[in-house]
Amino acid sequence: KNTGELMKKKFDIIEFISGVLIFVIFTLIGCAFYFQEGKGEDVIINDDNEMRVYVVEGTTPLYGMVFYVGTVIPPRLYDNIMIQIAEAGYLVVIPYQTHNLAFLDHMAMNRVVERYPDVSFALAGHSQGGLAANFYANVESDNVKGLIYYAAYPYELKRDNIPTLAIIATNDQVVSNSDIENSPNYPEDSAFYYIEGGNHISFASNFSFPDGPLEITIESQQEQT
């Protein structure tokens, strides 16, 4: 079997498969998030090897997003998407996790909450990072104001009222669109966002993995996020 098939089988074994991207989550979450001043301004990236933080220089956002990386993908490869979200006035944080394997360190958001106790966060994850985000939300649900699944979907989610978005790339061949759409674990009123022609891996930049064809530019997929 090829590498893609083996990885797909691995995801099936843990009964989880992934979905794909967006930033519109904050409007779908409703009143919990709103666009703040700062759009189009300069974003600075602070990286202390514990977390990678994106914020418009000179601002102190009250709302933000914590992001769990996909399997072994370094945080810096998500810079394009995270900068766009930060430009809209949000604090964006990617905590470093053991070997960039989010499921080995799914409680990493606690470190972010301790550092930024006054910020209300949505929690997002790409691929198996989505599974790790799901596990965290089941343990520390009060810290999570919304869930965003990038190429991922809920797995035995205990909270049935958390605003949830699944981002689906239509050419994802690591996780099928139908698996994401048909998961029985979505809270009521969950939203789905489709990136036509996008694929599983192109939420990150410069990372190779067997996948479906990317029929749009990687810049287009990441801008739609």
C-alpha cells in the first residue's frame, strides 16, 4: 500500500479523520467574536519556543484563536493563515507541542490561557491537531469558546452547544469529505465551509504529503481560510 493509504488507515484506527479551513468562524460563532480595529496593520510574530504568537503591533486583543498543528508540521508553516487572522485584530497563538504531535500534548492550550487570562479563545486544529483540540475541549470546556476543525471533525465531543466549524477542502484525499460531513458528533447548528479545489495539506506551506491534487494556488487556499 502507498503512504497515503497507510496514513488513511492509521486515522481510521483511531476513528478520526480530518476536514479543511476558515477564518469566517468568528462571524459564525456570533456575539462571542467580532472584528476589532487593526485590520491591515502590521502583524508581529513573537516566538519563544514555547508558543508562536501573532498580533498587530501595539494592540491587546480580547479575542483570539489557539491553533494545534497537523502531524509533525512545524508551526511556522502556518504563518500565512495565522497572519491573516491576526490582521483582523485577533490574538493568534500556536503552542509548541512535543515533536509537533498535538495528540501527545493536547492540554497545551492551558499554557496559553495561563499567559493570556483575559483573552477569550476559540480552539482550532488541522488534521490530527483537530482531534487533539477535541480532546482538550472535552476536559477544559470553559476555556474554549468555539471549535474550528481544519480537515478534521468532532470525535465524541461531550459539549453539545459549542459553536463549531468544519473547513473542508474538496480535493482532500487524506480525509474524505463524506467522513467529515457525516460525523454524528457535531453540535447543533455547526457550520461547514468548503474550499473548492483545495486539498488536505495546503493549509500549511512548503510541506509535502500524499494528497489529492491542488487545483487552486496554495495562496488562494490559505487566503480563503
